[in-house]
Amino acid sequence: MIDARRLLIDLQRQVRSIEADLLRLAESDTGAADRLAKRYEAAVKGNRTGLPFETWRGQQLTQVAAGWVLACVFARFCEDNRLVEQALLAGPGDRLAEARERQDAYFREYGSHSDLDYLRAAINRLEDTEVTRALVERQNPLHVMDPSPDTATALLDFWRRIDPETGLLVHDFTDPSLSTRFLGDLYQDLSEQARKDYALLQTPEFVEEFILDRTLDPAIEEFGLADVRLIDPACGSGHFLLGAFARLLRRWQHLEPGADVRVHVERVLRQVNGVDINPYAVAIARFRLLVAALTACGIDRLKDAPAWRLRVAIGDSLLFGTRNGQAAIAGVTEAAMAGQSGEGEFVYEYEDAAELEEILGDRYHAVVANPPYITVKDPRLNKLYRRVWSACAGQYALSVPFAQRLFDLAVPGGFTGQITSNSFMKREFGRKLIEGFLPTIDLTAVVDTSGAYIPGHSTPTVTLLGRSRRPVSGQVRVVFGVQGEPKAPREPAKGHVWSSIVNNVDFPGTHTEYVSVDDVSRKLMSRYPWSLAGGGAQDLALQVTQVCQCTLADKVAGIGFAAITGEDDAFTAPATSFERRSLSDRRAFGPGDVVRDYAVRRGVDIVWPYDNDLRTLRIDASHPVWRWLWPLRRNLQLRRRFSVPVEEIDGFKWFEYREFYRHRFLTPLAISFAFVATHNNFVLDRGGKVFNRSAPVIKLPEGASEEDHLCLLGILNSSTACFWLKQVSHSKGNATASSGIPDQPWSWNWEFTGTKLQEFPVPDDAPLALAGRLDSLARELHATTPIAVVEKGAFDRETLNAAQSEWAQIRAEMISAQEELDWEVYGLYGVLGDDTNALVGKDVTKPPLQLGERAFEIALARKMAAGELETQWFVRHGSTPVTELPDHWPADYRALVERRLEKIADDPYLHLIERSECKRRWVTRSWEDMESDALRGWLQDRLEDRALWFRPEPTVRSAAQLADELRTDDDFLSVAQLYARDQDLLDVVQDLVRDQHVPGTSAWRYTDSGLRIRKAWEQTWDLQRREDAGENVGKIAVPPKYKQGDFRSVSYWRNRGKLDVPKERFTSYPEASRDGTLLLGWAGFDHLQQAQALVAYVTERQELDAWGAEQFVPLLAALAELLPWIRQWHPDVDPEFGQAPADAYDGYLDQVLLQLGLTRDDLTAWRPPAPTRGRRRKTT
């Protein structure tokens, strides 16, 4: 039987292994490299891609690798289930021995062949039957490129692996039911890169059934079983196709019970159509459909199967075919058709233009899809889709053009259904779809499925149902969401939310705990944005709006971005990184994720390329800003400001921000907010910071006072504001582990835009006193944090403990003040009605509060205790559920909270705000963690003391040498004792540098894939240097960015990032010290100083140690890598050398290499020894 999980993990490794092999061949085999380069050029000219060559090539090789692996899967499935007579790859029982015997016989006949030839023969055997030919002939990407014979051998060995514990094949595909469900898991997760590129996501069976119930079934009733046809233009692994196949087959068998099932299957296969841009998705869909047909017919041998045609094609549904009788893209379809067999200029080898034109040029009675939810990264495709599909606007997601395409593919009156991302409902790019396109068709139902638990769907969804015709009624059926799934159900199809949707969608006027169903005016559904919140949420939002006479737009001078660098990773770094480079032109950086709880939390700094008059700096190559950014110059030149490369903008300097809104820096006061967060977070900034696009700013009119800002700050940070914003803003759901828990809506991220904020209703009064107090407390809180205490100096355990007590007290006062602010604001918006004074309680004594003691949390805890709900709120926030009012509270406050609890329980609206989705979370790190980091940072800063590294010349030191010297530093010892009590100082030092060093030698720093990217960067730098020298070098390519897997250690990746910007504290030279601990250089050395330290160390080792050449190679390789930089930044003749330093070190390097019998090529080719099992070295 198939172990789907184990199979997936093993096949992921096989795909990665084949990818690496193919990439090596693509770079070493001239013929393969030329073929790929020519294919890329044709794809670019044909408007099929705008990606960089390396990215495009990676995608192609992934498809080839997946093609080989999946072809083997198909062959093994057929062999193990005896759909083919002979076993050539492997099989359970005697089938494995049979496969080996047949391989021996093959080589007796073809003595010059390799395992690659045999593997291909085993796969090509599926071409022997008409019904499986399409699985392995040219439409499988495996034909694009062969792996090496050694890799083919490894793949054969993989399929024949024996489990030592059972003595059986590790992977046995035997399944009497011929289930192909495991292929759905392979589709989604076989390749991580493909999953990201294509947004691969399975459609659960219960979702597929819901949509087919409302599309295919009524289409059959209206158009007749014999005529109806269905298509899924984004078919993925074929879930909709399989569901439609089963439904149609049942219908035929019911209609003609005595007819041959093969006749029925033949008909159904003509009625079911699919297209997908991902080749291996189509391969899986075809195979699954084929097996379903075989099973239905009771056929147990492929040779007995009829020559069925499976109408599932590889291609781009948004480009191929026709639209409204016109060619989708002038030239694309025609050029594709010119080849007919798929050899056209604009068609990939695995696409069949004629088949695509036939399928996508037709029209269907039922059109269904679960389209990809991603935005289009490829710039050419992005433009093409905009030209073809009128609803595409702004930074649109693919859900927009597919929404149009589904109706375009339907016959007049045809039924459409799609589950798609709901991002278009509230994000600006959805306006044209909602107001321009959807009113032109018969949208019949909109179902909020964002609260349902749908496995794998971390993005919030909506289901759209409609018919391809003009609207026939003035209403649209809408299923509103009231609340999400209380916990992840064991059976998602039976979850509370999903069950409420299925059971009530046909009954307007129904209101349950989870959904409400109503027929809504079509005119209302033609207005952007959509809000699908039920349970009275829309009524409450309307009430809040109508109470106010003005909006935020009336109060402010503007809301928007202050600055957008276009490449934050290039401009930002810890302050210590800039200090090492003597870069003083910088400011504090404020991305959205540090804007929390009335403060901008301490983070990194950002290069500030402007003078005191906010004009771009006038600098040259000697300036630290220039030198910091120069390695990334080509990237920075090609940033785009409103689609125009900045290098084409008159007067633009390559080192400035992509967008700099000078007027927003003229006055210091501003309110900044987190663009993406779980709750509303606004902060008053008093100047000196640069907020990026994830933290837009609100600027008040000139002359506005600090009090004016505080009045708005209080309103905007209230729970009422959070409620209102969530009605009009887009929920990003729990797309990443850091952004939420699937069944905990309070943990989901939301996108709060300036456009929506302008419409925010502002009451006449404001909670000025409470807002001012919270702002003041936030500053006091920062002053008591461990990092602030440590920076003041002269601290000890007593000092830290006192600061902890003060910090906890201030935080409790902030929680209490925010609670009172929330209730006061309810009164300002009229939410409390006649009970305002009694519930605000201005004369009541308000004690400090701990998390868990707020009214809504007490109500939540009581429901938990009664078994009415489950929540992770208290666990996630480190608080204790409180069901009884604390005895230490003043009596008048206890009475106030009781009144508030009664109001929350009884009021039809207040409970919609007084809940975890709208109440401030007060998420913070524990004091212990903050203290540990502060002490660690102090110790690491002390390790960077120049006295340790200049003696007096630049020097490399081992961790043991550093520890020995620091044993006489009393301050260091005392702080080390606070940080790591009773640990040996060497252990402390090694811990401090463990994640703060990056090797100086590329081969120690990068994996093989990273070295290839590094080589591309070096080529770019060489061209930039020649360009600086006045040479016309033509267009300089932008190298690929790095990924985590391109670095040999996660800590290297964290210190460098995707642009490889050095932010580490130390440069390391693994396995190069005399004492066995890690050899280090200070990252504050410039390139010349690094070379000086290396040469001194190598010379010392030559004189004192009997090192072999292999020990010197990585050190000399590091020196060789420094030479281009020394030549660039230190070109002047050094009096000590009598020549330029680079020339002196060039000569030194050649001399040492000659002595060791080595060449420069030996340095380039060197790789670290493979890691050995067992004890980890101390040096790493």
C-alpha cells in the first residue's frame, strides 16, 4: 500500500537531486546551455516570459525534474497494479527480481547503453498504448533535457530500495481500489519552488461538491445531459475534473442503465475538459482521470483500454484561445497555431497549441475553478494579462482575470463557480472587477468562505456563482460570515461554518451562529468595497459612520507613504553595521512590524541619502553611502517608480530612495501605523525616523499641535476603530506561521490602507487625556526595558530587577488606560446609548490590569469554563483566564466591570467589538528574553572593541584567544556572569559569536547553488567597475537574489539576506586556528585590513607550523576574493609597498601559490570537506 507521506518526502528529495544534476549539466554542457539560452530568447521575444534567465531556467529545470519523477510514479503505479504485464522498474514480491532480470536482458541486447537509456525505455513503454501515450511523449517536460547517467542510476536504485526492518520495498503502489489521491499531495508539495511559482493548492472534495452542485447539476438540467460540457481552466491535479467525471457517469448510467459502461465513459471524457499552466499538474490530472476511467470500466490492463482522448492540456488559459470572437493576444495564438504540433515560436516543447486552441476556443455549459491567488511576478505576463482582461488593475491578483475568464468560457447562460481569494473585495485592485465587470454578468451568489476551515487554504476565500448572461434579477444571494470556525474540525466537511453554509445557502433570511443568508440588492453588490460580515456587523458599522459629521480625510493634510526605498534590504542594517563602516548618514527605520502599542520598537537603521534641506546628497565613490550601496548599484538602477526604471528618470541618483515624499518630512510630528497587522496600531512620531511602505504616515495640516495629534491617536487606537477598519479592509488570513492560526481569527493579519482610513468616521470629541497618558506611558515603558537599562551603564542584578518591577507596573497601567479609552470611545460613537455614563464611569477608580482581566476576557474565560468555546487567546498571550472579578479591585470598579459584562452579553452590537478580534493584544516578549538579548548585545559589542583586533595592526583571533584576554576584563566578566551564570568564559564567547560570524571564503559561505549566484554577482561587479572606468559595457544584467538554501548555514543567511549585504559582527575562517576554536576577524576591517590580517596569519603559520597546502587553500581563496575590492577602494600607491596594495598582494599570492604548488584555479575549485557524522566541532 502507498505511504503517501513518506512517498512525498522521498520524492521531494529526488526532485531536488535531479534539479541539481540538470543545473550542473546546463552549466557544463555547451549544447544544453545553448538550447536553453535560445529557448529563453524565443520565450522573451514571444512575450511568454519577462523573468531573468536564471529564474526562468530554474523553473524549466524544475518541470523537467518533476517530469522524470512523475513518469516513474506513473510507470510504477501501472507495474505494481499489473496494468502492464512486465515490471521494468520494480514491484512487490517477485516483480522486483523480474525488473532486475529485464534490465540485465536489456543490457545484453544494448551493451553500449546506460541506466539512463534503460530508465527512458521503462518510461517510454507507456507510449505503447494510445491511452497513456500523452503521459510520457513530448508533452512531458522530461523530453526537454536528460539527467546524467549517474543520476538515472540513483533514481533506479531509489525505486528498488528495501526497508531493512520489513525486507519489503520501501514504496509499494499496490492498491486494489486504484486510488490516486496520493497524487494530489504530490501535486501540491512535490516542489517547493513550483508551489510558490504556481500557487499550487488542492481543492478539497467537499468544496468541489458544493460548487458542482450549483454549476454542473443545473447545467445538466437546463442544457441536457447529452450536450453539457464542463471545463476547469486552472485544473491543477484534477479534483473538479474527477468530480465531474463521476457525476456525469452516474447520470448516464441512470439514464441508460443497460448500456455498455465504456460507451458512457467515452461520452463523459468528451464532456470533461481541463487546462493548467503547470505541466506536471496536467500530467497528474490526466493520469488520475485515466485511472478513474479504467476503474469505471473494470479494465485491469492498459492494452485493453480504448484509445480514449483525455481533454486536458498544458497551457496558459489567460492567453490561449479566443475571447469574444477575437484572438486573445495578437500574435500569440496565431504563432502558436503555426506550428500545430507545438513547435511554434511562442510555444514551449510540452505545449500543444492545436489542442489548446480547440479546448479554450470552445464554450462550456459549466465552468469551474480554484484559480491561483498570487500576484503575477513576471512583468511581461503581468502586462499581457492587463491588455487582455479589462478588470486587471493595480497590483492585481490572478483571481481577477480568472473571474473574467470563467464567464468568457461559458456559453450564453452557462453556469460558473469558483472559490477564490477574497483579496479583490477590499483591496483597491478589485474596484474594476466589482464596479466594472461583475455588474455586466448574472452574479447569482456570493458566499463568504473565509471563516470555514478549508485544509491548505491559508488565504481567506470567497465563492462566486453566476451565469454568463446579463443580470435577470435585482438581487444577489449572499452568505455573510458571522464568526469563524471555533477550532479546527476533525472532518473539515462537517465543520460548523461549512455546514452552516451548505445547509442554509438556499434559504434567505436564515441567521445562525456562523452565517447569515440574505438576498442583497445588486446595486449594493456593484459598489466597491464588499463587506461580507454578518450578524449585525454592517448595521453597527453604519451606525458608527452616521454618528459622525466628518471623516479622517477632513482632518488631515494627507495619508500615505513617506519613503519607499524599493530595496529595503540594501538600505537597512543594524546600527552597529553602519558604525563599522563609519556611515553616519542614517536614521532609525520604522517598518510596520515595529509599530506597536503606542511606540516604535527598536529595530534597524536605514541609510539616509539626503542633506539637511532634504535634497539628495552630493557624494562620490569615497563616501560611505556610496561604498555601502555600490555592490547593489545595478539592482538600484532598475527599481521602478510607477513602472519607469529609475535610471531613466531625469536627475535621479542611483543611491537615493525610489520614492521620497519630501513634504512629509518638513515637519516632525506624524502619526504612523502598521499597514499589515492583526489589530490597529498607530503611534505618534516626533521626528527622526524613516517609515517605509509597511508603515504609512498621517500628516496633519501645518500648525497642528501635539494635542491635535493625540486626539486622533486615541480614536484610531480604539477597539471601535479596529472594528470599523476590519469591515472595510482586506484580511490576509493566516498565510504564514507568523500571521496566525487557521481557526483563531484574532490572529489573522489585515491590510489597513490609507485609502480606507480616509473614510474613517471621526467623532466630534476625543479621549485626549487617555491618549496622552498612553503615549507618555509608552515612552516610560521603553526607558525601563533591559536594553535601555544596559545602555545607561553601571547595571547589576539589583538594577535589572528593579527595572523589571517598574516595567510590569507601567505595562499594567497601559492595559488599564487602553481599556478605559475603548469604553470612552464607545460612548463617543453612541454605541452605549443611554448607558454611556454608567459604563464609562469617569469617577470610578481604575486599577492597573493584567492581561486576562479585561471585561471581554472575563466573558471569554466564562464561556471557556462552560464548554461553549475553545480559544488559544490566553495561551498565545501568556495570560490566565479569569472567571471571577479579582478581590483586590476597588468595589466601585468591580461594579463597573459587572455592568460592562451585562452590556456585552445583552447588547446586540457591543459584543461585535468587545471581542478578541478588536481588542488590543499587548503582545510582547518576556522580560527574561529581553534581558538576555540586552546582555548578549552588550557582550557582543564589547567583543568588537577595537583594542581586541588592532594589535596595533589588524589581527585575526581565535575564540580561545579572545576568551583568554577577556579574563582580565572585570566589566566583561560581571556581565557574562549575569548572562550565563557559572559558565566557562570560552563557552560564553563561543556562544556569543556562534550566530554573528560569516566565513570570509565563499566556498565556506555558500552552497553550490549560492556559488553560482555569487559568480553572477562577480560578473556584474566587474562590468560595473569597467563602466566606472569609462568603458561602454552595454546593458548590465541583474543577478538573481539569494535564498536561504544558497547559504551553508541559516545564521549566514540571517546575517546576509537575499542581497548578501554583510551585517555580521565577525568574519570567520573555519578550521584554520591552531587551538581548534573558531578563527575570527572583525567585520569592521575594510578590505585592505582584512588582507593585512590574513597575510600576517598565513605568514605566521608558514613560519611556525608545518601546515600542508590544503590548510592554506581556504585562507588564500579568501585573500583572492578581496583583491578586486582592494584594487577598487584602495587604488593609490602605498608608500610602504611602493605600489598599489592590490598589486603587492597579487604578487604575494602568486609567490605563496608557487611555493605550495597551487594555482588560482585551485583556489576557485576548492570546496570544504563533506561534514562527518558524530560530534559537532566546537568551531561551528
